[in-house]
Amino acid sequence: MSRRLLIFIWIVLCASLPISGVSGASGDDIEDMMPAFDSIMRVMMDGEAQYDPLNPDFFWETIHLMAVNFTSIDSDEEVGYDEDTCELLLPALAVREMAIALFADYDGILPIPSSASYLARYDDDLNRYHFPLSDAGDSYARIDRYAFSPENFVFVVYASLVSYDEEETFLSVKFELMPNTALGDIVIRYYPYSVVSAEAVK
């Protein structure tokens, strides 16, 4: 069954249920999406970029941040590390798992453009991606509030990037989420939703 068909089924089911039947997102479920929120907001803040799943630079910047900031080298057998190049090594299925959480319109892993070659490289022989490690920065992501939107059949989440002392807010973003219709065997991490849109707000 195609992903677009599953999305359509989700919309039909939402339309046929009372709001209470589809508004069951828990705080834990939303927290599970923190790697996606954090990575998207950092790219939007650093490059003043718009959320764009079809932009290969935006795609790989968010994938890179999500990989290096939210993958534990020591705790998962699927994760590798190259000491010579200081690179994180992830199987293609793990990258697909992250991409589906980041982009509800996911339709395959985008080729790495030359402009993003410093962020990732693909090993065709082993079907895995190499990501150079980087600093997470001096801010952290915080979920401010969330609710279900019956008009658009999505969960709306407001999140912010703030300084560690919480005295400064660098960026606030409105996210729209839908259930992850491609959720299957978990490779690295559980992502219950996919991001439909992300828009900076004041």
C-alpha cells in the first residue's frame, strides 16, 4: 500500500471520528519527535532556510544534525564509528527512518548534492551513510504546547530553540504532524509522527 494512500486513509478516519477519538497524542509521543523538531529548527535558524522537503540541501542538513546529535554510538549495534575520519556510520534504513519522521512527503532518500558533500557521503558497497561529527551548539529545543487541529487533521506543536539558561529564545516554530504511516520495524529510534510542515512564528 502506498504512503499517499495511507495518508488519505488517515484523513478519512479522522473525519469519521469525534475529536476525542483522534486527539490522543501523549506528552511522551510528542517528546519522541524532539530529534526532528531540534534538527529542523537548527537548520531554519542557522541558514534562515524555509522548511522544504524537496530541497536537497535542507534535506541533508536536517538529516546530518539528526544523525550526529541524536544517535548513540555506544548503545546501538546498527551504529558504527570511524575513528580515522571521526564519522558516524548509519545504515540506509536508519537514514530512511529519520527522513520519514522529518518529512511526511518522503518519497525516497535524496541524492547528496555537491553543496552538501561535507555533511554526508554514501558507501554504495555497504549501503550506509557517513556523517562527520559536529557540535550541538549552545541551545536546546523545548516543546511549548501542542493540540489536535480538526480542521486540517494534524497535530499542531509549538516548539522553540532556547539558550540553556532560558533567558533567550532564538527561534519558535509551529509544526504540523501526522501519524507515521510508514512505521515498521524500528532501526534506531521510534518516531510516532511525520512532520507535515514547519513555520517560524513570533
